[in-house]
Amino acid sequence: MSLAARLNGLYGRSIYLPVTILSQSYRRASRRLRGVQRGQETRLPQAAWHEVFPAKPIVLVQPQRKQGDVNLGELAVLASAASGIDGGGDIVEIGTFDGRTSLNLAINAPAQARVFTLDLPPDARSKFALAPGERAFVEKPRSGRHFLEAAPEWASAAGRITQLFGDSATFDWSPYAARASLVFVDGSHAHDYVLADTETAFRLVTQKGVVIWHDYGVWEGVTRALGQIEASRHLGLRHVRGTSLVVWRNE
Ligand SMILES: C[S@@+](CC[C@H](N)C(=O)[O-])C[C@H]1O[C@@H](n2cnc3c(N)ncnc32)[C@H](O)[C@@H]1O
């Protein structure tokens, strides 16, 4: 396993993420002093990544972030979640984009775990309206390019990734029901989609499995939907400190 990938893992989790936490606390305190409000209010209780996921070593490839990607700290937390799944379970990702997260999930998961990642084809109709501005993530040159063009070292992990195409709200998820140890919800950020994809995630996840959402506090539709779900169902959703990830374990 390449030294660079190991160093990326170490850097992402032990330097990038703690520095992000510090800088977020500083900016929050500074805004409070100035009486300035920015972004959406996030009310879910926070947890440190190591309170919810194992601290096994992780490796990260494609560390450079492009618009639409998770940041390096978030990638490290997702890799940690994948490293902790039980061997028999699958991983489902809703929203493939460039496949950077799919590839890192596959690399860090147990060797027999399969990754299924769904993306909306650019010419497909969507059941609900997408959020303003997110068409750019749908209309990309090649969905999943990072695992489709993976370096030989990661070819075996990339080979465990299955690409699915469709609208997450109308896709037939029945073959995948109750089989996923980890579901990553990162498709459309529109409120209707977050609600629908969350219901899907709950159907896909195994007992003791984990659901992770991205972009809490970033996209209004995600923040509002997760707040409503927690207020009405008291599931115990937790916001992973220093990230826009929210996690729930099916216990
Ligand atoms: C923010 S990107 C996902 C990023 C990716 N998970 C990652 O971590 O690199 C959102 C993705 O969701 C896809 N998407 C948007 N609406 C969707 C829908 N209704 N069904 C399936 N995929 C959708 C977009 O095409 C885009 O690839």
C-alpha cells in the first residue's frame, strides 16, 4: 500500500480535521462577539469522529478536493466508517459524482465489501425539483471517473464498486434492502430528496449499520430535513464535529 496514501490518511484525520475544528470554533466565537449570523443554524448534538467510528488506520487517495467533493477531513471520517463495517455488509452511496468517495470507501472497507453507488444520468427526469445550482454536479464529463480510471494499485478495490444509474427517489432499491452496513446519503440536496433518500437509507441499512449524510449546515434542504427528522423521530442523529456529516447507527 503506497506510503503517500497512508500519509494522506494520517494527515486528513490527525491534522486537517483537528485544524478545521479549531478554525471553526474560532470563527464561531468571533461571529458571536460581532453579533453576526452566517449560514444555517445547526442544532443536532455533536460527536467527535472517534466517538462514533473506529480509529483504525486509513488510507486516502485523490486527496485534492474539487467543487462537489467532500473535504479531506470528511473523506477521512468516511474512510474510518468504512473501515469499521462488518465484513458481510455492503456500502451504498447515493450520489456518485466523480467517484472519489466511492473509491476511498472501497479501499478502506473490508476486502469482501461491495460498494453500490447511484447517480442521476444528466438526461434523466427527476421526480422532485433539484436544488438551485446542483445541475452542475449532475452534468459532469464522467460519473465515477476516479474509480473507472483508478491506478493499478487500487484496481481491485475499484472492481468492487458497482455503478448504478437512476433517480434515487424512483430507483428500485428492493434488491439492496437491509444489506448495507453503511449508507452514504449525498445525492440531491433538495429538501424533498433528502427526506426520500433518508427513508431509502433506513430501508437499506442492516441492524447495527450506519447512515451518514453530507452537507448538514451547508445546503438548506439537508439542514432542514435532518432537523425535522430528528425533531419528529428522536433517532439520535449526531453531527460529526468539524464536518458537515451527520451519523445515525441502527441500534
Ligand atoms: C455532491 S455530489 C456527490 C458527491 C459524492 N458523493 C462524493 O462524495 O464525491 C451529488 C451527486 O448526486 C447526484 N444526484 C443528484 N440528484 C440525484 C438523484 N435524484 N438521484 C441520484 N443521484 C442524484 C448528482 O448527479 C451528483 O453526482
